Amino acid sequence: ARALGNEHDVVSAVDGEEAIALLESGTEADVVISEVSMPGMDGEALHEWLERERPSLARACLFVTSLEASDPSRRRLDARGASVIEKPVDRPALVAWVSKSA
């Protein structure tokens, strides 16, 4: 959230469940940025929910990870066509992705 600074309005959630609750309560979002590995609902499960419930938002979803490209979760997200960026996150690249995807 800090990386986007004043350039975008940011709503934060601690995990996938909270992100879904925010969306279901009417919070508007142009993009979703999520960790792949989270306690509870992970990024992969969040993306599955987005594909079912908010398909256009699923296409505007960026996953941040330190997982190797060979990790099964990472490979499944890649196979779905999800955007994945590795840590450490390059701020200009993140801002450019959000601006392009929003």
C-alpha cells in the first residue's frame, strides 16, 4: 500500500477472507494486489473466488510472492494467466502495472 502512495486510493485487507468481505459489502476495486502465501485463504483461493464472482477483477489481479517459479501454487497461478511479481517489488513496475490495469 505504501508503494502506491498518493497516486491511488488503497483499501487494505489482512487476508483473502477480509478482501472478499470488503468486496461483498460494496467496496469498489479496480485492481487487487495480493500475496500468494497468506494464512487462511491464500492468494490462489482468492483468485478462484474472483474468477467465479468477479471475473473482470480476477483479470486485474496481481500476486506478489517470494515463491520460486517451480512452486505448485505459483505454477497454478501462472497457468491461469494471473499476473505474478516477485519480491522485492520494484515500485515503478508496480505503479505502472496498477495504472495499466485500473
